[in-house]
Amino acid sequence: MTAPAARPRPARRALDELSLPVDASLLEGFAAGEPDWLTADRRAAFDAWSSLPGESNLLYTPYIDLRAAQLDEAHIVVRLAPDGASSEGLPADVAGLIEVTDGRLSTVALSAGARDAGVVVRSLLDDLDAVRDELTDVTAIAASDKFAQLTRAAWSQGVLVDVPAGAVIDRPIVVRWAVGSVGQALFTRTIVRVGDGASATVVEEFVAGPHADPTAAQSLFAGTMEVHLGAGAALQVASLQELPTNVVAFEHRAADIGEGASLQWALAQLGGRLVRSRVDNRLVGDRSSVKQVEIVFGSDEQLFDLSSFTTHIGKDTTGDLLSKAALLEKSRTYLKGLITIERSANGTDSFLGEFGMNLSKAARSVAIPSLEIDQPDCRRAMHSSSVGPIDETQLFYLESRGIPPDEARKFIVLGFLEPVVARVPLASAQDRLRELLEEKWIAGTDGVAGEAAA
Amino acid sequence: MTATREIVTDQREKFAFHDDITYLRETSRGLTRATVEEISGFKDEPEWMLQFRLRAFEHFQKRAMPTWTDGLDRIDFDKIVYYRKPSEREEKSWDDVPEQIKATFERLGIPEAERKFLAGVGAQYDSEVVYHSVREELSKIGVVFMGTDQALKEYPDIFKKHFGTVVPPEDNKFAALNSAVWSGGSFVYVPKGVEVPLPLQAYFRINGENTGQFERTLIVVEEGAKVHYIEGCTAPIYATDSLHAAVVEVVALPGSKVRYTTIQNWSNDVYNLVTKRAHAYENSTVEWIDANTGSRKTVKFPAIYLRGEGATADIISVAVAGKGQHQDTGAKAIHLAPNTRSRIVSKSVSKDGGRATYRGQLKVSPGATNVVASVRCDALMLDDQSRSDTYPYIDIQEDDTTMTHEATVGKISADQVFYLMSRGLTENEAQNLIVQGFLEVFTKELPMEYAIEFNRLVKMEMEGSLG
């Protein structure tokens, strides 16, 4: 492959420097027509962005690399023309659907059952004052993260999913972001509020928008998901990221988990050129729990920089985190995990697993599973990690059953990633994910076979 | 089981003493280019060494203080005496050692140890080796074991060939500091095919308030040769902070085997910032057996660069952090060649508000195919005022590496204590026994006398925690 000859070589940058042009005049664009409290919030976040280093945690400073982002020409979306969102097209197996296309609300639909239960799904912009507490909550977005703070300063679209206390919503609510319009830098916030004793399921999809062009200049998408779980609440979130290969994505997820509440994350990272994700789980309430599974299937020159911070604060809390990365071609992952057990957190059970499978000699997998523990009175505090090739014994076994070697390899790799696929709570999304993994396997291994033949 | 219920007494006294020595030569406090020149002048060194020191000094000044570990900003470089010579020349036999210095070592038990099985003693008193004896048999088989300063004069070629090649001055701020002002340490050279039949031992001590100790150890083991080097440290207790910044370089040539054992028990006012690194060539084996119980703060990650095909690295790192202590220790295995293996085992105990940090790196570089590596970290916390951190860095850039890593943190199981108490042990004894069992992976690698001494140290630490 040859790079377009006309494009000038990008300027040499520090590893933690993002090429996106950002200046203070940005805030003036937002201030007109917005409440003062929001302007103040953006201002504070902008100041934090200006002063923070690219990687806030000194532990991980050597493992950040934003040089693949070529966003010098990108422009930050400040204001969009009014939306004409459709309320049609709600699939039968979902409770709600909200779709945002290149920043504009394109679909908002809710099932009658969900509406009757008091569920609200809407754009944050529809009523800012109603979510003022959530929007200004300083713990809702990682305060120490430079790019999370930029998102807080520059968001122009947002989604609210509100499930009132006691409501039990069986079918998933789908939040779909269709992005990738050439040269666009879009920042968004998503707030998910699940009241006391309520339960809900959210499927988040990041897909190519109608104006996406993988061969054009890069675009940026940076979004949050801010989760507030009341006492005894239960939330499952499945996220499927299949962005075009010229999109740089920043994902910032943070959850406050109340007493006895439980949260499950199933995160699949497949697309994008450079993906930087951070999940902050704060187990505040006694007996709260979080289960997080994350998979990466990388190919080409993709870089996945995934951090996960789990803080045990309440008593008898449980954390169970698993990250798996299978890497083709020249793809890279940085899996950075930190479990913190505070002195107040007696009776903690915490596990962090980070596993890698390098399928090519040019792939690179970095795992930094860390622990910081102030309270030894725990049920379990451990992490484990491994990196290995495809298990020859498994391969031999499958081949002995008459499965051709290439097929057998595919089974093993897809099986390695299955823990997340199995947790996607929507059949159509699950099928879609399996299909994507298989497509990616074929594209990635054909490349290798081609090289070998040449 | 017959439980001998020995009354445990605080033996800190035994290690906490200092003598008033008349220092014959010393530099004034603080570090300038002139200090470096002065040290090199005192030692009458060749020009290349002076240039090496100056290059290191310049880097030290430029290099920022590391911020990834805390508390280093408390070191006041201007208050330190960088060179202090306790006696005019190196002594060849024990009888020639000045009485006062000898008395200090008597209390550390060196002569007794030597009578038993010491192959040679390099006793570092403050900043220079004052006493050195090498058994005749070692000289006969061509093994060189002497002070580093002396080796620079007597073996200039071997010295120049390897010195600073494993840890260049630019490696880190404290390696730069050591390279600028180094003094003393041991030099070991084992010729091709020679197996040193007994462990080589060196005792290091710091004496004198605010005396920096910057020893430099260089171990070169030729093809097919084998050696075990042991260092143990004790230091007098002082109220103000002392700095110890050592550099240890090990060159393990093809087919050789090197084991380096350390028991670090500096007094609790010492900042112990050490760079230890080995280069392991084809089919060689390097082992770091490293225990840290003393010091106020230790920052030390014994490293092995597996440079030759088929090389093996084995690192056992043990840390005990008590009141006011931070043991920031760990290990590094850097795989640069195919078919190399590494194993890292780390055990830490934190108590009485102490903090134990495991920081480690496992790296498999492109081209290092068929690597097998494992990292195991276990931490025991004895109370909820203490802290334990685990920061492993795993960076794999090959597709056929087999790497496993596991880490656990926990407290002493109440069931185990209950069981032992039902057998007649006191709670303290039961906990002590459990801690000793937890650290056994280290203790069992020690020569017997060291194992006994180490268990005694652990016991003493445990007593302190509960008394």
C-alpha cells in the first residue's frame, strides 16, 4: 500500500499530544443561548484540559501514543441546525431507540410499555435544567483525564436515558451514534440514570454515518457514558464499536454504583484508527458490584489504549474485570487496569484479568494490571494476565475432528473473544458482532496469507 | 512437632552502632564539578575515568528527579559528603585492618563467618574497601575478587572493556550520580570455564552521618564459568537521612551461571536507590535473589537483559515494609533473543503503616521468538494501616510468547492462626511462622547461615509490630 503522495508529513509530536486544534474561543460559541451554570462548567473543564497531561496516571505515562491521530484540519462541532428526528422504526425487540447521526438527532422512539413505566429517552439539549445535577457532577467524568475534560468542555450533543425507581425494563434501549463525517470533531455526553430498584439494559452502537469515508481525512468522536445507579438498581450495558478506520475515538465511561446495585459492562472494540477508552467504576454503596468484560480485535495499524479504574469504597463490594485482545497485523493494545481498595472497603472481592493473543509478529500487546490496596480485610484481591499464541493442542484437537487448519484457528480466536459476544443482550446486535468478528478475521488473515505467498 | 518457644528479643541493638573514625580524606559537603574532579584526583585515576565521571555528572544535573515514586524530593544533595576515605590504603589481611574498624566488623560477625566458609571478604567501610582477602585457591584458579578501585588499577583492560556497558550513566538519575562519584564496591572476574566453589561475600556498611555511599560493583563471568556472589548490609541508625546509590553490573558471557544474593537491612533512615542489571548472553543463567527489609525507602528493580539465545533469568524479590518504610522494589526481564526464559517471583509484607510496592517489567522485543516467561507477585498485609501496590508492566511484541502473570494481595488467614494457636503457639508466634512460610521461596535459596539470620530479622520485625 502507498500513502497519498500529496499529503505533507505531519509535524513531529509528543506521544501525548493530540493534533486537534483547540482554542479558548471555542467556549464563546457555546455560551450564547446556554444557561450560565453550563457555561461555567465548560469553562472549568476547559481550564482542566489546558493544564492536565495527556496521561494523568504516572504509572501509564510511557504507554500513550496519540501520534496516529491526524486531526490538524478537523473542526469541533459547536452548533447544529435544528433536528427533525423521526419517531418511527422502533424494532419489535427493543424498548427504546435513540439515534444520533453526525451530531443530529435522527431517531427517538420508545415502546408504549417503556413510556408507561416512566422511561425517558431524549437529547440532553431538550431540557438542560432537568439534568443540571448530573451535568455538573464533577465525579461523573474523570476529573484527572485531559480528554474527558475536553469532552466536558466541548460537547454539543447528548443523550439521556432515565429509568425511574422501580421500573423493570426487560428489552434493551439502543443508543446509536452514526459518525465519521469528514473533518468533524464531535463531542457528546450520555447520561444513564437508573433509579432505586429499577433495572434496564442499554445497547450502545458506534457505527459509520452516511457521510463517513474511510479513505478521506480523519474525524474525531469523543463521547461519555455517565452512569448513576440507585440502591438496588441493575444495569447491563453492551457496547459495539465498529467505527470506520479513519475515526479517532475517545470513550469515557464512569459509573457511581449505589448500595446493592449491580452494573455489567460488555464492551467490544473493533473499529477506529486510534481508540482511547477509559472506564471508571466507583463502588460507592455497600454490597455493590461491577462486572466488566471487554474485547479487542485489532488489525492493520489500529491502536487500542484502554484504561479501567475500579475503586472499592463501600463494604463487601465485588469487582470482576476481564479484558481480552486478539491482534492481527500491526495492531497494538495497551491494557491498563487499576484496582484501588480504599481503607473503608472491608470485605472486597476484586479480580482483574488481562489476556492477549498476538496473531502476528508485528502485533504488540501491553498489559499493566495494577493494584493499590489500603485494606487487607478482603475476600479476594488479585489480578492475572497472560499472553500466548494459539494453543497448538486445541488446534490439533480441532483438526483431528476434520476441521481445516484455517477454520480451526478462526474458531479458537473467535472462541477467545466469545465472553463479550455472549453478553450482548440483544440477538440482532449479537449476530452483528459475530459477523463483524468473522469479517475482520478473514480480512486480517488474508493479508497475512497474501504476504506469505508473495 | 516440637515447638521450641524461644523468647524473641529486639535485636536491633546489635545492628545499631557506630564508631568515631578519624577521616583522613574527605570532600566537602555538596556536589559540584570540582567535587568530581577532586574524587578522581584522590584516587589517582586514568583520564578516561575522570571523563566518564564528568559526563555522568553533567547528566545528573540535567536529569529531572523521577516523579513516579514519591519522597525522593526530600533528599538534600547539598548536605551529603560524596567521598570519605577511612584508611589510606587497601589492606591485604585481616591483621592489618585498623583496630577500630575491625571492632565494628567483629560485631557484624565477619571474621567468624570467614572462618567457616568465606571464600573472600570485601568489607566496605564508608566509601572504600578497607579490607580484602582472597583465598589462595581462588587466586590460583585465576578468580579476581577485589575492591573496584583496586581493579581499575590492576586489571585496566578487563575493567575498561565492561565498566559502564551494562548500566550507562544516562540510564537514570541515580545511576548518573553513582557514575559521577562512585567509590568502592566489588570487582569479580571469573575466567573461562572456572567454577568458583564457594560463594563470594561482601559486607557493606554505611558509617558517618550523611555519608553517601556510592559503591560500584562489576562482575564479569567468562564463558562456561560459574559464581555465586552474596552481599548483606547493616548500617548504624542515625536520625537524619543517608543516601545509598549503588550500581551493580553483571556480565554473564555464553554458558555462564551467575547468582547474586542480597540481604538489604539498612537502618530506617537510609534512602537506598540502586540500579542492578545483568546482561545474559547465549545459554547463560542469571539469578537475582534479593531481599529488602531495611531502609526508609528502597527503589530497586534487579534487571536481566536476555541478550543471547537460550539465556535464562530467575529473579526472586522479597520486601518487608514496616513503620515509616516504603519498599519500592520489583524486577525486570527484558527478552531480546529467541528461546529465552524468565521467571519472576515477588513476595512482600507490609505492616505498621509501611508500604510495599511491586513494580516490574516484562518485555519481549521483536525477534525474541519462543519466549517463556512468568511473573508471580504475592503480597501480605498485616494491618489496615499499611499499603500494598502492584504495578506490573507486560509488553509483548512477538506472536509466540508464552507469558503468565498472577498477583494476589491478602491478609494472614485467621484460620491458619487459629490452627497454630490450638497447637500451643502464641498469636505472635503463629503470625511469625506464617510470614516465614510466606517468604520461604526466598529463604530456601540462601546459604544456611543467611537463612537463619534472615528469619531472625523477620522475627524481629514481627516482634516490633506487635510489641
